[in-house]
Amino acid sequence: MMRSDRRRVPLAFRWLFWEVDFDRLDVRRDANFILARVLEFGRMREVRWLVATYGYDRIRRFLRDVGHPEISDRTTQFWRAVLRAGRERWAGPPAWPRGNASRWSG
């Protein structure tokens, strides 16, 4: 459950979401995308907002259950320490699809 009823990402965070329509981001609908981007690339200001908006429990569930491809091992290990997750099993990033083994014809 979100701690804040604000459904918009602060305008000052636009730099984190360069490739999407920032004005359409919704903190509920786009939570996994926002969590991944801020956890991986955010500065203290953005991380504080993330914690105030989603809370530590939601961040932990995201890291444990989602396995977002943008989250690096370094970020995962940092948040394991912050959240005192110990050996709790967390999802890894999804596997990249295997390429087609057949040769191109033409």
C-alpha cells in the first residue's frame, strides 16, 4: 500500500524517465517501472521520495518478487543490506530470450 496519495512523480525527477511520456507516469500503475528506475539510478532525493511514497515493505516485495532487468547486482546487494534481507530469496532479472540458432537465408 502506498504511503502517499500523490499519483504523480515529482517534476524534478523527469531526468530519470527520459524515454517515456513523463506526464503520463502514474505512481500506482507504473510502480514497478518507477521503483526500478529510482532504485538503480536515483540520488538520495529521489530515493527518499520513493521510500515516502511506497514504503520499505513495498520496495522489499518489488525486489523479492519482480526481478526487474534494470536492477544491477550492485543495487540488489545494497538494498539487501538496507532491508536486512540476509539470505531471503529474491527474484533475479528475467533471462534474455535465446537467439534463433538457424542461419539467416538470403
